[in-house]
Amino acid sequence: MKKLLLMFVLVPLFLLGCDDNDNKETCHLLPSAFPQDTVLSGCYEAQQTPTIADGVTITLEPGTVISFAENTGFTFSEGHTLIAAGTEANPILLTGMVKERGSWLGLRFDMSDSTENALEYVTIEYAGSTTADNDPDSAAVKLTSDSRPVTLNITNSIIRESDGWGLWLNGSSVMPLFSNNVFTANTLGPASIDSSSGDLLDAGSAYTGNDIDMIRVRTNQIDENATWAALDVPYFITAGLNVNAQWTLSPGVTLVMGEEAWISVNGDLAALNAVGTMENPILITGEEPTAGYWSSIHIDGSNNGLNAFEYVTVEYGGGGEDQYDLGQIVAVSDSHGVTLDVANCTIRSSSSYGIYLGFYADYNDDIETSNTFSDNTSGDVFYDQ
């Protein structure tokens, strides 16, 4: 379908004042409906959330500015595409008419699986309204779906001053390109992600300067092999996390465990590979510095040689109450066996044992001497023999 350059067509020539960084220019009223593919270029004011016809692509050209009225936004559903490709010299700006956090809804991608969905050199600010949809988990950019993929590329973009999260990802989010972004000054934090989406975030982006500087991980499970990058903020593990695939924590990763949170690595196809370095150790700690605040890392019947902790500090856990869950790191199995290697780690401040080894556990012989233990209430290492 022929694309329409929307500068002086499809829009009644209502000329509005547009404030882009205090530089006044003539703006047009954003259409209330997009019945066909449309290219936007210039300055617009959105007085309402527009409807988008099935199969329509909206393209924002470099330098485009759209100011949104309170509780309005853009929603891209199945069959819709947004291509917002600015440049370093001529970025795109999506902002609120009211320069306050949460003044407009933000961008929603709901089952939109177009591989062309892109934010490149785009600044999104003052979004994340919690009142527009009565959404306590609002975000400036939110990806939602059922189990079908929802796709978005985000590169070289700034997401700031949201009253919710900067970014919200569900478990079927797909981000082929995600790099060099900035998430800052957002009320709830830089991002809230499903545990299946942890490998989508890159270390080259910046996530600091928010009211809460942590990536909130909505825990459920990890079913596909994943590597989590070391970010400039911690990942916050909210509750129980079942690991059913190979999960790798890069050197420098910090996991903050919520109250009574736990990690369970289940079966031979699953492994937790937490290998830091002397220069970039991994930290697994509690949200509060209290022994037993969180439960355990439970490796259950995983005879996988990738199960390893090296240059990792594990602290303030051990709060499990099950007979076979009385340690910060626990390796148990039936006669099938379980494999674990722990070396050059600091295991401390557990309310039970530092490490709990079941009868069928296969572990490195120097596990007591190659690690540092302190302040573990029940003892450093328990051997079920």
C-alpha cells in the first residue's frame, strides 16, 4: 500500500504550538485514526490515543516530535508496525504535553510480532501513566502478549521520567536488537522483566539514576539456555525461580534475593553456571542483610558438569525449612546423582549451613579448603553420609 507522507495531508491544518526543548515551531494535530500506512515527519500533538487499522505501518522520520495529552499513547497490536528510526544528529522525541512523570501512557506493543518494530535514537519521556489503564505495572514501553511472540528492537534510545517502569517485558518478548540504551529517572526502576527475558538486556546500556536502581525479575522459570549480562544495577529475584535449562551468570552479575526467594535447578538438562573472576566476582545477596532472609540455591538431581560457582559471594540465605534444604547452596538427589563444583567463593551469613551436600552429591574434594566461610549458623559444610 502506498505510504502517505503526513505533513499536510490527512490532517486538518489545525496549527498548534509545539514546545520542543523550548524551541517553538508549528505543530499539527495527530490524527485520531490511521487507516493506512503513514509516514510522520515534523511536530504533532496527540489529543487522544489513535486507532490503527489492521496491517498498518507507522513510520516516524528523524526529528519527529509527538507530544501526548494526559493518559493518551500509542498501542500497536497484532498486525501493526512502528518504525521510529531517528539519527544521532536528529533524534525522535515522544513526550508529554505536561512535563511530569506519568502524564501520558507510553508505547504498548500487544502481540505485535513485526520484526520491523524499532526504536532507534528515540527519547521517550514523562510516560508510564498508572491511571490510564489502572495499571500499577505501567511502563514507558511495555511488551505484552499471550504465549505468542511480541517483537521490538531498541537501540541508542533514552527512556526517562516514567512514573512506572522504563521497560516492561513479558515472557514471550523478542528483541533481536537491544543495545546502547539509557533508562534513567523512572519511578519504579529501569525495567521489570519476566525471568525468561533476562538474556535480552545488554551490558552496554545504562540503567542507573532511577528511584529504584534494580531490574525486577518476575520469577517463574527459565526453560531455554540463557546468559545474563553484568549490568550496572542488580537483578532483583522476587520469589521462586525454577531453572530447567542452562543458566549462565556473567562475571560481575549481582542477584539480590527477595524475602524467602529461592532458585531451583532441576534435572540433567539444567545447570547454574556462576563463574566470576577475581576482578569481576559474582554476588548473590539478600535484599536485607539478615541471615536467612532468602532460602537457598537448590540443585536437585542435575548431573550436569556445568553446575559451578567460582569467585562468587553468597550471603544472607539459608532460610529454607525443608530437611534437605538447610543451606545457602544445596545439592541433593536420589541415586541418579547431582554434580557441583564450588571454588574460590565466599559463603557467609547463612542461618543454616553454608553448603549442604546430599548423599549422592559429586563435588570437588577441596570444597572446604578452596572457599572462605564465615558466620554460618549451623556450620560451613554438611555432608549427608
